[in-house]
Amino acid sequence: MTEFSNFGLAEPLLNAIISQGYETPTPIQKQSIPPLLEGRDVIGVAQTGTGKTAAFVLPMLDKIAKQPRPPGAKRCRMLILAPTRELASQIANDARVYGRNMRLRTTVVVGGMKPRPQIKALAQGVDIVIATPGRLEDHMAAGAVSLAHTEVVVLDEADQMFDLGFFPVIRRLMAQLPQKRQTVMFSATMPKAIVELAQEFLKNPAQVAAGPTSKPIEKIDQRAIPIPFNEKSDLLAKLLSEDTTYRAIVFTRTKHGADRVCRKLEEAGFAASAIHGDKTQVQRVRALSAFRDGHMPILVATDIAARGIHVEDVSHVINFDVPVTPEAYVHRIGRTARAGKEGVAITFYDPSERGLIRDIERLINFSLLPEGEGGADPRERSNRSRGKKPGQGASTRRPRDANRRPDTGNDRGGNTANRGGNKRPKKRRGKVPQRNGS
């Protein structure tokens, strides 16, 4: 018997949970599932990799199982909004796994894919739509789907959903929902300003937080390495050659930067692929599948991937560029040390990026800078993690490449061609590292 039975979940769900080998709910699931089953609005905050998806998917499926009814043509009973195509696909996969013993209709509505199959699926009516905001709004404008009878709406990674690039379309979508509905928001980081914006859509929400908010999982070994910009590629190749690095994600700030780093790695003999907003959906799916299967053990990505990759065996996350926002750092390094495992997160920074490192330290309450660079003695780091704030005085200098437009992953629908037209040498398959002459 699993502890999930204490929630009173429907038997088909419990059987699916048992078949997955889950016995004990995670802290965020213990706190979130009861109020969600009661029909309350919820704001949930928990570290990445702690089971947030199941925390909101299980109550949704429980309602469908206990209150079965046809959704009606061009309608959906429940809606999950996600900022990226990858995250939408991952949520849909989880929903299908947990709902495997139910008669469940789910549809993924994202850009980068042909709209006609999505329109056809929506026409029949679905239980759960998992969508990116832009493509969903396109279908609504075309009359392919209505939200007038939707009972539950979930905003996953709500902090990014309320970013300035998303907020107008989110507001328009929320205006199409019925007043009597359940609204749920989840994220690993929830800045105060975002919570204030969220109040517009929530009614007396239960606020749940599992563990310190904005603090990465403790099993991640975090380091920051000072290095001139033109030496970052050599250091990256050295780190990827180490025996302990068997599956790694390298984050860059821009699409151009991701292609450049990937090209350098391929020239050095590594098996790598890039994923960013200019890649077609087919290219993105292929790259993620190869990374997940181990055929392409290095993935170079912009921040669109920070919230859409759920792979349990990522040994290293390497920030080739320091993220502009400290919250993005939390989401990036959350790709490692998942499902109770350990991981390593390494951040490269040149002098112009020291201020960004300081911003991250203040958010996570942990010292990243090495001793002699303004950071704490490593022996003091445990004290920092227990509440002592890092040093103040962030630099106001703009980081290198800050004038380039970051890849936000805003999904407005339609194919986005790879403008770079990159032709790359044939990739070698196998474990990291793969070096010429080795």
C-alpha cells in the first residue's frame, strides 16, 4: 500500500502510481494535493525536481476519474499552460503515464508543429489541453477551441509565464475562462512582484512552499570559475573530458552563442547538439531524444531548455554564460541532481559578469565566488547556506553579450526556421568524452 492512498485518490490513479514504483509523496505533493482535491486555488513553490508536476496533475486526473463526462466539441475541461514546447510535452507525457488506466483525452497545443492535427483533436473535445500561450490564442482566434467551460487552469513555471513577454496574452486567455474555476500556479521561484500579479487571477489561494524558496537542491555541488571570455571554450572542453562528466547541459545566453559553442565542441570531437528558439520543433524533439537516450550526451541550450528538460541522469550543468536573471540560474541548475541524485553545477564568469554572480548569491543565500575573488572561504560555505547572507555590492557593468537578445522561448506559434543554416560535421555517438585521437 502506498501513502498516496491517504489522499483518497481514485483507484485507477493509485494503480498507475504503484506501477511507477512511487510510494511516498514528496513534500510539495503532501502540501498541495489536499487543497487541490478540495477545489481551492493554490500557489505552489518548490525546488526543481521535487515532483511539482504530479502535485497538480494527480488532482486533475482524480476529478476526471470521479466526475466523468464528455467535455463537448471544441471544449476542454482542464487547461495547463507552460512557457515552452518542451515543458508542455513533458507534462503531457506525465499526464498520460498517471492516467494510463483511465479513458483520457489529452492534446498538446504548441507552436512549431502543424496546426491542423491540433485543430482536429480540439474539435472532438478533450479532457486536458497542455499548451503554450501563443499557439492556444491562435486556435481560439480561429474558433478551434473555447475556454468558456474549462473547470481548472494551471500555470506551470508561473514566474516565467508572468514575464512581460507573456503577461498580456495570459491576461487575455484568463479573461476567456469562467469566473467559477480553480486556478493553480506552480514554480521553483516566485518573486514577490509575480505573486502580486497573480492575485488578479486567484481567489483566496492556499500558498504552499516545500523547502526554502529560490534555493537549489542541496545535493548540487555549485561552483563559479573566473575565466576570461576567450578561454571559456578551452575550459569547457577540459571539463567535458573528465570521466565524471557523462551527460551534460551547457547553457548560453543567446541562440547565436549556443550554435557557436556547439560548433566548437563538434570541432573538438565531442558529440553535441544545440537547442534554442530558432530550431524547428522537429529539430528540438530530435535533439532532446538523443540527449535523453545517451546518443548525444552534450546538449547546448538557451534558457528555453531550463524549464523543459526532465532527465534524471544529468551529471553536470555548465553555465557558459551567467544568466541575466538570478531566478534563471535556479532553473538551469535544477536540471541536475534530480530524483534524489547528486550533480554538479559550474558557472564560468569573466570580470564583467561578477555582478551577476553576486545577484545569484543573494537569491540563493550561498557563496559561489572562490576565495580571493570576493567570495567566502570554502569552509564558510555551509554557514552561508544556513542563513548568513553573501557579500553585497553587485557590479553595475553590463555583461558581455548583454546587448544580444536572450532566447526567451516565447511561443507565438508557427515554425521558426533555423536562420543560421548551420551545416555541421557528422556527429560521433557514444559517451562523453569523445575526442579526436582518443
